[in-house]
Amino acid sequence: MASSNSLMDSLFQRSLEDLIKGLRLGESTFISKSLEEIRREIKLTDLSTKSVALQKLSYLAALHGVDMTWAAFHAVEVVSSSRFAHKRIGYHAIAQSFSDQTPVLLLITNQLRKDLNSSNEYEVSLALECLARIGTDDLARDLTSEVFTLLGSSKALVRKKAIGVVLRVFDKYPDAVKVCFKRLVENLESSDPQLLSAVVGVFCELTAKDPRSYLPLAPEFYKILVDSRNNWVLIKVLKIFAKLASIEPRLAKKVADPVCEHMRKQNVGKSLLFECIRTVFSSLSDQEVPLKLAVVKIREFLMDDDPNLKYLGLHALSIVAPKHLWAVLENKEAVVKAMSDEDPNVKREALHLLMAMVNEDNVTEISRILMNYALKSDPLFCNEIIGSILVACSRDSYEIIVDFDWYLSLLSEMARVPNCQRGKEIEHQLIDIGTRVKDARLELVRVSRALLIDPALLGNQYLHPILSAAAWASGEYVEFSKAPYEIAEALLQPRTCLLPHSIRAIYIHSAFKVLVFSLGVYFSAQEPTSSSLVQESTSSGSSAVNGFTCDSISSLVSMIELGLCSLSGTIDVEVQERAKNILGFIGIIKHEIAEKATSQDSETEVHRAIAFMEDVFSEELGPVSSTAQEKVPLPEGLELNENLEGLQEICREVLEPMAESDYSSDKVSFSVAKLRIRDQEEASSSSSPPLESSSLLAEHRKRHGLYYLSSQKSDDHKDRDGNDNNTSNEYPPANEISVDSFKSKKKLSKPRPVVVKLDEGDEPKTKPDASSSNDERLSRAIQTALMGKGKGKEKERVKENHEINLDTENIEQSSRREKKKKKNGERSSKRSSRRQKDKEASVTKPVEVPDLLL
Amino acid sequence: MIHFVLLVSRQGKVRLTKWYSPYTQKERSKVIRELSGVILNRGPKLCNFVEWRGYKVVYKRYASLYFCMCIDAEDNELEVLEIIHHYVEILDRYFGSVCELDLIFHFHKAYYILDELLIAGELQESSKKTVARIISAQDQMVEAAKEEAGSISYIIAQTT
């Protein structure tokens, strides 16, 4: 009965063609229907039906994302058939769907073994293909001997595939090396180009992971490099040499000649040429002849119309840029032309190259060119340009900038570019320059004034951070400005209602600073000691400030009052509080000013109040080093609890948002207020036995809570970024701390102003230190295999190399084993740490390369 | 090494996928979606290389089909372009003026040819003649098997 059922089914089974035709007509319901059918069909005993069902399933899985892992067992069944057609389908399905977790993997081992030993070379090749794709540790281990036999097979087809499989096997089961390596190396000497390309391909991959172990094979590779005419082979060999030469400089000298030979050939293929150039740039860049030749060839690439070649040319130049900038400079026009190319890849490469070229002399010129491009390009590229200019100019605390006035005007120009989205970075730099470079403050104030006065900028939300920086700068350095009245007016214009509340608060506060400054000037001008009421320059050595007449002061005061009255009822607490503060202050001094200030008595309340406020604003904020906290000496007799866990619990939710916020002031001011309250609570309610000293500390805190840096709360909660601390403590001003532990670097050249630099040390990148026994075994196995080869060559191995190779391999292995969701930066940092390790390795005892080569 | 091969039509339909690195089914569909978006949006005169997630993807357009191969950052892109061309030429020779329909209805044959061409993500056979010879030999074996299956004696043997 069952068999007749299957007969019926097999006669009427939908073939693959029908499936495809059906799919082309209608999609998802058809898929689910066919899946049902397939599930039924695949469970039947008839192998043909099963195999057709499997074929349909693999089609669906490959192209429509249907999961087919449930059919694993059936795939194994199909593979066991003796018919080639079934085997093919079965192996195909296996290669597609099996992974390391498939439970039926064990069942395949025997089947694979049988097929690998079969006399039919096509069956063997099927099995090899499959093994290459799904090989696991166990499979590799069990089938090593078969692969070994096949490596020596007489049929080229089989041998070739076996070589390909070796790569996977070595990867999973390093002990296989002992068995197979010799045969592998023998194949290097084969004359068949197919075999050769396969072998060389395998070695290329292996050397990518661990170049040192394959150094003794260099002579064979050299022979191939010189003799072979096949482009595929040559490209791979060049790659191998690129890796080997970077750890063995003597090789570089030897290899330079053949590489030049290849480059000079008339009809050399572009791919080979490019590979030669790349090898020269990355590993042979110390050799003059190949380097010059390569640069010439690169020029040809850049002039070509083919966008591929242009892109590759630029890419290659960027490889060589760090060491040999002259090559880039020679091709400057080509690079600039490439900036206006249609292709975004080409444009990006050109941008990177331009950035690499920038130095003190040409920074103005290059920025000019780049800003022109930025105005013309689409938003994405525009922001990239602006971003890269910002990064390049601010590197090493503005190393390359000589003329800060020009740079500040450039920053304001950037702010006016329509597509600009880099508000935060520009804000940061404006404030940074203000605090570090005294001489630029005049220009800074001028620039800020221009930004503040313009009402059109208020609507653009990307510019708000810049505006907040401008407001802060105007307030802080108001002594440099010519017309404080204008600034105050700009800060309080009605259109500022478009700003978010936090920035509004900054505006109001700056207006306050302006007011205090003006009052200070006015009243000091009225001192009996001064001779006239007119021009009086302040003590900060700035440009002359217009003296304030009584009328101008009172109009200033009333203007501010008017502007702030409307705000005293806003919803936002911060804005309201500040407005009320200022209004209160104005209330105190108003009557004095209205009285035409005839009294010369400097002891009046008003005078005292104004003097006090001036004092508050007079402390200058400087940049704080990230190590400043550690440099503060602990007072005598102070005993700190190791981990103030109690504090952690209470303060954690409060301190965390603060640590994350860059320059959002209102969060900070609130958290500071909260902390003050909590602090007092904590101090009063803490029952843990504080020693006398810590209770003294708590008392001190209570009294001077205003003046404490909030991050001093928990001593283990160190500042991660000194600058963060600095700017986050600007509001309210009472929280000023001027730490004396910064050092200013004096530059000798006269025109360049002083930039205050700090000893901020970046944490060195910690290298990952995972150890995996597999890689150790692999490299050790390879090295013993090569040593055991003898052939009259003397080799020396150092144990240290193991550890170093271990790390480099681990990095490579772990990066390969992870899911492929890596970011570019992470990858390049791993590679740079690997290169660093390689350099380290070459510093230790070098391997004796056989004399044949030298 | 080559991480995967992807054939996408101009309308975004996937015609062939071959993966040489471990990707789960969900990841595969995500990758396909992302990459199709990037590549199908590129203009005709732009260069054939795209940087994507730290890897490079080399693609070439033949008629209405995009052939994409994802490689490591350090591999030679021009070489991979040649590999793609090599594959297309072999397909052409095998099907005789191959068109997209051929690939749709004989997708498994396209897979087998690709298997002869690339193994473990590396090129294994750079001669077109050899590949053609191997594939035709395999086809003959399949044909022989089919004939045998179609014979009456076999069907009778099955049912009893």
C-alpha cells in the first residue's frame, strides 16, 4: 500500500521547473503551499521523489530565505544513494544548509569517507566540495587521512580540490599539518598552472594569518614569482611576499627586482599591475627603484577615464601617503580634479588624500578649496568635508593653525553653510579656542557677535549648539567687545523663543554677565580717583570700551528688564529662575541708577553688590587636564573609604546622566542641585562609622557645597574626560574651580598665539590577549613540519615568536569567528595592533633566512 | 577570500546566492536586502567597488543582472572583477548565449558551475575549457542515471 502511494506521488510530483513557474506567477501563498507539499514528499522512501523535493527546497532556501535546516536528515539520506544525480542534489543541499550546530553531522562522516575513497572522480570532487564548505573539527580530524591520499592523487581535478580543502582542514584541525603539509609543499613545485594557483591560493590565506611560519618557503615562492607567466598565480604570490617582506626586510631587497620586471612589461594586465603597486607601497616602500616606478604607474591610473582605475589609484596613494607624501603632492591636481567626480567613492578617497596633504602652509588654501566643494555638494558629502576639516585642524590642540583669526572666521563660515550638521563639533572648538588661546578672544567675540545678531540662524536647529557657544563666549569675554549693548540686545531678541530652553538659559546668563560688566565699567568710571567719566579701559588690556553715560546704562538696564519680564512666567524652571535672578538684581540697583548717581560714595550697597558680582565673574575658566584630579594632594589625616558604595547607590542614577551629557547645561545644573541636597542628606543620615576625618569632610561639604566639583563625590568615579568636567561646570558660575595643575606650552614663533596645552594622555589601546590553543598548535605544527623537512637548510625558531604569533593569530581568529557585524574602525585598530605586533616580532631575534635567497 | 556571491536582478530579485562564511538565515536575508539597496542605487558610470561594513564588494552588471562578490579589504579588486567575468563566460559557453531565464530555470546548474570555479572562497580553476569539460562529464552521468530511472524495468522494480 505504502509503495503504491509513493508511486502515485512520484508520478505526480511537481518538478523543480513547475515550482519555478508557479513562483513566477504568485508568491507567498504559493511558497507555503509548496512547502507543505515538500514536507510530505520528502518523507517518502523513494529516493527520486525525495531528491526532487530536496532540490525544490534548496531552491526556496537559497532564493527566498526559507529555512531548510529541518530537512538535514533527509539530505543525508539522499546523499547515501548510489546515483550520481541524487548525490549531487544531496551534497548541494548539505553545503547550503549545514552549519556547525546541525545535529546529524555525525552521520555524514562515513558517507563522506566512502565518497572520498570512491574511484569516480566526480563523486570525490562532490565530497571535497562539501567538506570544504561545512568542515568541522571532528570531520576534519576523521577525514584527514583521506585528504592526504587525495593530495597525491593522479587526477588533477581531485588534487586541486583537495588542496582547496586543506585550507579548511588546517583551520579546524591543526594536527592535520603533520600529515598533509609535506604533500602540500610538494605541489608548489608542480608545473601544472592550475595546481599551482590552487596551492598558492592556499598559502596566501595561510600567510595572511601567520607570516612568520612560512618564511622558509620563500625560495620556492621566489622561483614561482620569476618563472610563472600566469597572472592569477603571480597575484597570489605577490600577496604572499607582501606579508613576508614586511617581517623580513632582506627579502624586500631581493624581491624588488622581479617586481619591477613585471611592472615594466608592456602588456601586463591591470590587475597584476595594481597588485605590484600595492605590494610596493605596503611592504617595499623603502626600496627606491620600485617605489618611483610604482608612482609613475599610479599617475597613469589617475589619468585614466575608467572610474575603477581612478578609485584604485587614489586608494593606493592613500596607502603610501603616511610615509611618502611627495608622491601625493606630485599628483595634487589629479586629486583635486577627482573631488568633483560623480562617484562618491572617488570623492571620498580624494578628500582623505587632501587631508593627508594638509600642513601649516597650505591649510588656508586647502580649506578654501574644500569649502567651495562643500557648498556645491550634497548634504552627506558636505558634512564629511566639514567634519574632516574640523578633525584635521583640531588635531594635537590645533597644531597646524597659525592664524587663529582666520580659523575662527572659517568656523563661522561653516556655520552658515546650509547643509551643515556639525554644530556640536564647531561649538566645542569655539569654546575650546576661547579658553586656550588668549589672543584669539577678540576675534572670537567679533565672530560671536555676528552670529548672535543674525536672526535667520535661530531657526536652524543644527546651529543651536553653535549659537550657544557664541552666547557663552560673548558673555565670558565681554570685555573685548565694542558694544555690549548690542550684544545684550541680540541675546534677548524676541526670536530667541525658537531656541530650546537650555540654550535660552545660556543666553540669559550671558546677558547677566554683560550687564554686570557694563555696570562695573560705569561705576568704576565714576570713582573719585578717575579724572574723567569718559573712556576708561578695563584691566584686561583689551580694546577701549565705550564709556557708559548715565542714560546709556539706564537704557541698558531697562531694556534687559523689559526683555526678561516676559520670561518670568515661562514654564521652564531654568529660564524662569535665571530671569528672576537678574530681575531681582536689577531691582536692587535700579534706584541708584535712576538717581543719576550723584553720590560718589563707593561704600553704598549697590557698589558693594556690583563689586561682588564682578568678582564672581572674574575668575577665568581654563582647561582642566584629565589627570588633574589625581594631582590634588590628599589632605593630612584624611581617610577615604575604599569604595563608597553607599554613595554609589544613591548617586548612581544622578551621576550617570551627567557623565554622558556633553554640553547640555540644564541637566547638569539640576543634577548639581540634586547632589547638593542629597549630599546634605547623606551627610546627616549616614550611619556607617565615618571616622572623624570623613565627618569633617562632610561638614566641610555642607558649608561649601556650592564650591565642590560634583564628581568629587565618589572618589572612584574619576573624570573620564577633563574637558567634560570643565564645560559642564560652567553653569551656575558659583561652581568654579580653577585647578592649578595645567601647563601652558610656549611657542617660540612670535605671530602664533599661545595655545594652552595639557598633558592629557590618551589611554594606550589595550591589546586583546585571548589565547586559543588551536592557533598555537597550528603555527607550532607548521614550524615543526618545516624543520623536519631538512634539505640542508638551517633554521632557528624562537619560542617568543609563538606567543607573538599567538596573539596576532588570535586577533585574526577571533575577528573571523565573530559575527560579521564589525565596524571599520575596530577592524583597522586590530590590524594596526597586529602590525605593531609584527614590528615587535621583527625586533626580536630574526629567523635565519636560508642563504640561497641572500 | 571571497565571502559570498550574490546575483541580483535589476528589480531586486535574488537569482543565486552562495555563502563561503557562516551566516545564519536571518543574517543572510539582512545582508541581501542591504547590499541590493546599495548596489541597485548606484549609477552606471560609477566604479565597480563598494565599501560595505569593512569589506569590499565588487559588482558588475551584465544585462539586467548584477553579479556581486564580497571580499576582504586586502584582496585585489581587479582580480575579482576578472573572476566574475570568467564565471559569466563559462555560463555563456555552457548555456549558449546565457540569459536571465536560463539562470532562473537551471539555477542548480549555475550552482554546480560555480562550485567548480570557486572552492572555500578562492579561485580554483582558471581555465574555461576544463570547467566545461567537467560539467559536461557530470551531466552525462546524470543523464545516464535518468535514463535508467525512466526505464520500465526500474519502475517495476520500485513498486515490488
